[in-house]
Amino acid sequence: MFRSFREMPVWIKANQLSVNVFSLTMELPRSEDDGLTSQIRKSSNGVSACIAEGFGRNTKKDKSNFYIIARGSSHETQSHLLYGKNVGYFGQEITDRLFQEYDDLIYELNKLIKTLQ
């Protein structure tokens, strides 16, 4: 078993995706600071934060609830990626790659949730 959330492959993946999303948003216009930039960064960072918080919970139900929230934030981030692509902020290739990486993360979260239920 893991001694820290930092050892969990699902947290490592979520954390790296958050860093990738942050880098992607560095070039967004200043007019998006309170819009897309803020929203996608919060949802992306929220994934790894919820995984960490779930790790620290004592019961399977509590853990599962935080991993479910992390899954929801993953979907939210995917939605922001699609919006950014559709308005011309993000290219097709980077959007597709990150979207797929979030799909992979969601798959891993689903497995984790299932083992706790």
C-alpha cells in the first residue's frame, strides 16, 4: 500500500496533467484571466487535490467520494479544453492529446472507485 498520495500513480498522472494544462494556458489572453484561464486551471488542479484529500480519508466511502469528485473535475477540464479549441485558443493536436490523457486518468479513477465500493 502507498504511504503517501505522492506515491499513487493516479495522483502523479493528475499532477502532471495539471502542470501541462497550466503551461497550455500561459499564452491565453489577459481577458481570459477570470474566465477560461482560471476555470481550467482550477478544475485541472482540483483533480490531484481531490485524490490527495481522498487518500487522507479513513473510510472507503469518504475516499470514494473524493475520487468521484476528482473524476468530475477531469470531465470539467475536458469540457474547458474543447471550449478552448472551439474558440481557437488551443490547437487540435494538443487538445486531442490532453483529452485522451484525461480519458486515461478517468479510467484509472473508475478502477480505484470500483475497488472501494
